[in-house]
Amino acid sequence: MLKLKLEARPVASRLWVYASPVLALLITVIIGVALFAFLGKDPVRALQIFFWEPVKSSYALGELMVKATPLLIIALGLAVCFRSNVWNIGAEGQYVIGAIAATGVALMADKGSSGAIVVAVLIAGVVGGMAWAGITALLRDRFNANEILVSLMLVYVAIQLLSYLVFGPWKDPLGYNFPQTKTFEAVARVPRLMDGSRMNIGLVLGLVGVVAVWIFLFRTRAGFAQLVGGQAPAAARYAGFSGRRSLWVALLISGGAAGLAGGLEVAGPIGQLTPYIPVGYGFAAIIVAFVGRLHPVGIVLSAILMSMFYIGGELAQSRLGLPKSITGVFQGLLLFTLLACDTLVAYRIKLQRSA
């Protein structure tokens, strides 16, 4: 009788480092097809909605980039964190606070304001995200608090603060009692890249961020210190690299990136602050970062894939009558299949004849 056995590899497989995400995606698609068939939906039509509709036209591609931009920016910051062995799980809260801070500046604008105020709006978003992540860094640094729990709990504090503002002092008096701020003035909105599309300069900033993070991680001494501190803390201490500095750098970069994404979201496609700003980008970006192998280039591809899941999930609701949770199902499937496939990086599967 034959049975499967996992055998440890002498050296981690470079092939499976890159093939594992591809296999995980393939398994996710296969499970998705079975799920659609079980629900009585046409699997071919469902796959078309998830993987063809988001790219079939220039407008659809623009919407895909609108979804991919915040995922890309947040995931780049998280990649720095995770490579530094700092586990920031609260990027969603930093994204929300960045949106709030950016809104605070945008609401000061009027029709006579200079167009340069949009720069202040985005800087406010970055500072807001960094400040929120700084709370986690401070508690970890001074009191050795667990950054996973602290950053995660701060997400719910940020959402409560958001609700207070849009239901209270920032509520638009002319908004027919809807919980939202007034629409930002045109000068406080980020410019679009082309007419007829909601793509804006956030996409450009995200691509610049890809280059900046790659240079920081792989071509600077500070980035090398972050990598060594994450992979070999004892070696980092021996080399004189500061663990405290690594903690603060990782969390401030990650928080600033999430805050920038929040600022771009309210000053870009939405144009106002609403209670629906937290849509899970901060949590989905964790999956994006790991599917992209914590590498800036890989994160670009995984952000596009994840935005397909978002758009496909929205279209599946309206065209196939599937529940809203279908997007989360695909995100979870991709994460768990990736974790399973990553076993092949360190182990090989062998067939063994049982006694």
C-alpha cells in the first residue's frame, strides 16, 4: 500500500518559492468552480465575471487599478514590517485614521484655495497613519506589548472614531441626514490620470513606492538592517543594529503607507468621508503581501489579482445573485491554499510503500 510522506529538503526550493503562489491560485480557482456548481451557478460564467470582466475594456481596467492602488500601497508598507519580523495586523485602522486626517485638511479648503492643498491632504493622511502605528510601536517598545493584539484592537478604536465624526461634528448639514461629510472641493481632490476614468495619481504614487521600497530593502544599509533584524535578531545585535530603531522604522513606514492609501481614497474616487471607508483593504493587503512574497514586484501582481476578487465579487452579487461574502471566501481560500502550498518550499512529497 502506498502512502504520501513529507521529506525535509536539505535546501529550500527556489522553484517552489515562486511556483507556490501560482499553484495556490490554481487550487483556489478549482475550489471556486466546485463552489459555484454546488450553489447552482454556471462555473464558466462565474470565472468570466471574476477574471475577464475586470479587464475587458479600458474603463474596466481603470476600475481595476482604482481597487489595486490602496492594496498595493498598504501591502508595500506591510512587506517592510513583516520582513522586519514586526507583525502589524492593524493596517486597516491606520488606513481609516489616514482618511480621517486627510479629511480634516480637505474640509478646510474652499473654492479660493490653491491646488497645492491636495499635497497637504495627502501628507495629513501619511502623518495620521504614522501616528496611529506609532501607538503600537510605543506600547511595544516601552511595555513589550504584543503588536499583533495592539494594532488589531486599534482598528476598532479607529472605526468608532470615524463613526463619531461622520454621525456628529463632521456630518454634512445639507446631506439629507446621511452620515457623511460634505463633498470635498475640487481643489482638494487628487487629479485623475485621464478623462472618463477614476484612475488618479495614487496609481503613480504606488508604482513609485514599488521602486522606493525595493531600493530601501535591497540597496540601502537601513534596509539591510531591517532584513537582518527580522531574519536573524542575534546577528543584528552583534552587528550593532538597533532593534528599537527597526521596530519604529517598520511600523512608521507601514502606518504611513496605510494612511496615504486612506487619504488617496477619500480625496480620490470617494471625494468625502463616509462610514463605509473601512472595506477591509488593510486586512486584504496582508494576503497581498504574502502572495507577492513580500517583494515589491510580486506585490504588484498580487494586488491586481486581489482587486479582481473585489470587482468580481461585486459583479457576482448583481449578476449571479451571490452573497457579498463571496469576495472574502476567495480571499480566505487563496491565503489558506498558499499556506498549504508553501509546505513544498521546505519539504518534498514522496510516495512510500507501507509495511
